[in-house]
Amino acid sequence: MFKGFTRFLQRPGERLKNLFGSQDGPGEPPGLRVIPRDQHSVSRRLFSEPALKVLYRLHNAGYEAYLVGGCIRDSLLGRQPKDFDVATDATPEEVRELFRNSRIIGRRFRIVHVRFGREVIEVTTFRGKPNEDHGEHLSQQSDHGLLLRDNVWGDVEEDALRRDFTVNALYYNIADFSIHDWADGVSDIESRTLRMIGDPATRYREDPVRMLRAIRFAAKLDFEFAAATEAPIREMAPLLLQIPPARLFDEVLKLFLAGHALTTFRLLRDYGLFAMLFPEADEALAELPWAEALIERALANTDARIQQDRPVTPAFLFAALLWPGVVQRQARLQEDGMPPVPALQAAAQQAVSQQLQHISIPKRFSLPMREIWDLQQRLPQRRGRRAIQTREHPRFRAAYDFLLLREEAGEIPPGLGDWWTAFQEGDEHDQQRLLGKAASQGDEPRPRKRRPRKRRRRSGGAGGDQNG
């Protein structure tokens, strides 16, 4: 069980050199370091029961089984790990046979999800290095180097060095509780450095989403980029335009719903990645003086809610990110003579259609987002029962919060938000007083104009046609 201890600081030597070239070049991994249980702080007590069940069942069935990646990295950093990924030499079909509560997903990158109630353990088969013998059904790249399919199985050595960052190439071995560090990731954790395994430009071309992952980890972990990892990002940012919008939607949620949205936003803008995700919003940020403040306040609020374990919705997040572009479109339509309400509706439709070319937004989020925008024109209208009706709208609270953001950012003058705050908190008497105050300031009901009654034309008789 403890025979791995004698291999502490062991290097795999020529085999790794043959697989990945000389280890002397920049970004090349130094080789395997096995850290025994008594020399690291990672304990099974940190892992979820479902993760341990998967590990032990694979191990008892004769397969290699490791916890890998972020859960080990976060444990070494003293953080509570949340997501548990397992790497094994069992194929997806073999994993599926072991777990009835599992299913194989993905074509580009086949993995197995093992579900325990609401918790999902992701199980991946060791990836290998493709060669000419592997057909396109197993491995395929575009002419620009983008990985279109990656389902070549390998061993743990190959798998480790095909991962993206050194701090993610850490494997917890359930057989002896040691940590296998394949790319000197522990040293990078100690120096708080984010370093790409292999040549960063090549790895970014293989999968441009790795640039977004770099930003996410830098923001989440408060790590600095290694120079070679950072250098190509700004120039290679347009490669994100190759990624399907549906995949980018998932990545955007990971970027902005991890509790570090504000820092992430600033890094995305600094490295030119935000413009690839939200091009219209990026243009508006350069032209509207309040746009940056509005988005940053929205993201800061999102971070605060996550820290407080309060619910957040992507609908509100996307409403803030896309709003500056909607405002610009609405202004242009109104200049062309369109009334404000139709102009807002048309601008919203155009903005969403344009954004869907870059990031898919499911209707379960885009429809509430549109309602938040529509209510921005209803909130100033407090005549008669309109305030009561607006207050009862299902999206009122989100629209009210959005109104406050607009005031704080300086897009609109303050005052309306205070009125709605008082209206929500007051009793019936207070509400009537506030309605009267709004009416005295110009929100009073307008008298209805009676439509002239049309006379019915008679077909005959004394008052009928004189020729009858």
C-alpha cells in the first residue's frame, strides 16, 4: 500500500521525453513527484461521500482511480473543495457498467456523469496523445489547430500532461492517499502562479476556452500569470469566435457566478476577451460614461449575494451586461422618429439577436431579462392603479433593483428609486400619500377623452333617404 513512498520526487525519465519532447524548454513539465500522505494536508474528510464511493468502486473493480484537478488544488490552498472530478483508466462504457446511476455525455470529449441525488461526479478516462493511426471518430483538429474531437485513451502520465494548467495536474491516489504531481503544480501553488502546461499558444489554439479558464482561475485564486502563459492571450482573443455560442454560455456562467465576477470582468476587458463575448456591450462601454459603473455595480452585487449564499439569476446578470447596448440602439431608433416604448422593444430584440451570435441565452433567462428592461419604462408611471399593478408584477423586485443600479451609476437622476423603496415599505396610508405626491409632481391621472358617438344611418322613414 505504501510502496509509493519510496518514489518520492521520482522522475519518469525517457518515456515522458518521448511523449512530450525535451523537458528543458519553457513550459515543459519537470516530471512526476509523488507526495506521500504524511507530507501533504489533503484528507479524505474534505471529499464528498459520493466522490469517495466512485473512487472506491473503481479501485475495487481493479481500475486506477484518482481525484484530480480543482478539488486537490483547492484543498492544498486551504479551501473547501466543491466539485469532484475523477480520472481513471476505465473506459466510459466500463464506468457505465459499474454505475447504474450514470450516463455517458459528449461527442467532442466523452465523459461519464455519475449522479447521487443533486450531486454529480464527473468521471473521465485518461486521455492519450493522438497519432496517425487514430481516425477522425477518435481525434480531429481543424486547420487552425482547434480540437474538434479528443477521445484517444491513454495512461495517467499522458492524461496529466494533456491538462491545461500545472495546478490542475494534481492526482490524489485512492490506493495509498498520495498526491501525484506531474507538472510541479505544488510549487506553482506555493508561488501563486498560473502556468500553462506545454506551449501556451498551441494549447490556446487547441481550445480557446482555455483563455477564459485562465482568467477564471486567476480571479478565483488570486494568482499571477506566468509570463509565457499571459503573453499570447491578447493577440489570440479572437479565436473565441470559433467556439459555439452554447458552450460559451456555460463558460460565462462559470466566469460570473463563482463569487469573483467583478475581478473577472476587469481581467476580461484588460486582455481583450470581453469584446469577443459581448461585442456590443464593449463598444458601449467606450461611449457611455455610466455603462462601466452600472455593470461593475451589478457584478459586485452578484458577488455579495453569492458570498451570503443568496440566490442569483443569470437573467439579471445578462440584463446588466447587455443594457448599455440596448440604450444605444433605443436612442438611435428614437432619433429616427420611433416612440420610446416601441423603440425599447425593438432595441431589445435587436440586441438579443446580435448577442445570440456570440453567446446562447436560453429563453428561461432571456424572457425575464426582457421583462426587467420593459419595466424600466413602467416604473416612472405611477398614475392611478399603475403603481399597484407594477408592484404586483413577478419581475418587479428585479426591475426595482435594476432601477437602483441605473441611478447609482448615473444613467438616470436619483429619486425614483427612493419613491419605490418607500412605497414598498409603507402601509396603505403611506402608499396613498406617495401616490398623491407623485400626482402632484406630474404623474396625476389624465382625464379620458370621450370618443364621439357615431350616428347610425337610417335606411328609410321620415329621417331616411329623401329619395325613398
